[in-house]
Amino acid sequence: MKYTLDALSEIAAQLLKDEPAGTIYTLTGELGAGKTTLVAEMARQLGVIEPTSSPTFSIVNEYAATDGPIFHLDCYRLNSIEEALDAGLEELFGRDFVAAFVEWPAVIEPLLGSGVVHLHLEHAPGGQSRRLSISHGHETSDE
């Protein structure tokens, strides 16, 4: 699906509408493709009222939402699954949460389990819009 930032609210709502509480969303794509911006809008729609930011250096940000916590992870700086385990990420996914958003998820994919929604963002030709691909398991959709 192709969208501009003007449609970000509608895109976020569409991504959230059919997923149950406790869904893990992974976000991949080149730098500047809008991963953190999309997470911020989805978190806002889930009831987060505090400002959100990229957890690039902290690895995990936790936000209070209307129905419980929301986790935002950035695994870019993790070099191995062992580092993820040392950081306590396995226990994090064992908790109840409204949603978890994982940027750069490759290194922790074994911890994510099933039911993950994979979002891939990229710049569309021309630079003013983004292209979003969505997959559940092995299915991919550009909706």
C-alpha cells in the first residue's frame, strides 16, 4: 500500500483494527522510511498520551496506554540473541501488554513466537510517499 504522511492516521487505524491485544508488530525498512513515526501514531491511537521516541540507545521504551503497557523496541544495536536475553527481552514478551513494536527485529525473531504482524516500509519513487507491505506469517500484502 502506498501512503503519504497525511494519511498516517488512517494507515495506523487500519493496522490496529483487526489485531488483538498482545500483538507484536515488527518494522523493517531503510533508515528514514517512517518506522518510528508509524509506531508513534499507532501508540497514540492505543491511548499513549506521553511523547514517544526511538529507543535506539535504551533498546526498550515502555509507555502507559489506556489498557496496559506498550513496548517499543529498537534492536539495531543488538549483535546477538544472547545480548537480547541479557537485556531481559525474553521476559518482556512473557508479560501482558497491549502491543509491542519491534524495529530491526532480525536478531530477536526467535523470541517473538507466532502471531506477529510484519510491516516493511520503504520510500516510494518520488520521495513524497511511503510503501507499506504487511505480512502475517508467510503471506505478504501491499494492500
